[in-house]
Amino acid sequence: MNEIIVERAHPDEYETVGLLVNRLLIELFPDDDEYREPGKYVSAARYLLDSGDNVWALVAKTAIGEIVGILTLNECAAIYAGGNFGEISELYVDSSQRSSGVGAKLIDAAKQFGIQKGWPEIEVGAPPQPQWKRTIEFYTSRGFVYSGPRLYLTL
């Protein structure tokens, strides 16, 4: 495997972060035209990376600085969690780098980030099953416990 470095995204990397999230959404929902407008994801990445309050992006870079994976984290709070905790919103690894350890490095970096923040746990939403079974296996192999998908309400 090529050397991969994981670090917190710089605000000026918003375009790459937004485009990689867009690629993730296109893979998850290939028949949904809503995800075919990359500009809105680039804009959202710019806003969120600039704010730095409770949303962070971790990027996996090659030795020459090419971003080949991203993981976005946000801080949530709940009584059941005893206060603040982390949530992985997006995790994407370029198809050329899959099964090479990039995703595991991103998860390991997220764990370390969460420890530094004092979070008792990190959660992640489960993708649709059964077509994304490998994704669930990836997370459980990294120590996550499967407890089912989430639901959402569009406002």
C-alpha cells in the first residue's frame, strides 16, 4: 500500500471534500438525480469547514498530497450517551484505494479525534441492506456494533 497520511481537512480543501461526498451519494443513490448537482455539496463543505465549531472532515492523502478518502464527523448530544458524542456523517474512499487500508486509517483517526474530544462513543448510520453488507462488515471489523439503520424526516 502507498503511504497514506490522515489529517484534519484545511478549509481550502472544501472543493475536494464536497466532490468526494458527492461521489459517495451518487454511489449510494445512483438513480436519484438530486445528487447530480455537485455545487451544493462543494458549497456545504466550504461553509462547514470554515465554521469549525462542531463539524470536521478528516482526509486521507497520498505521499504527493492527493486526497483519496474523507470522513466527516460532527458532535451530537444525547442523554443516553451521557452528553456529547461523535457521529460519522460521511465516509468515502476513492475506488482505486478501496481494500487497501485507507478506510481503516480514517476510522482510526476518527477514534483518536473522539478520544481527544472526550466522547464516549462514535455512531454511524447504516446504509441500505443487503446491497451494502460489506460496509456493515467493514464497520463491525473496526469495533462498531450493528444496531440498525436510522430514519430521518426532511424539513
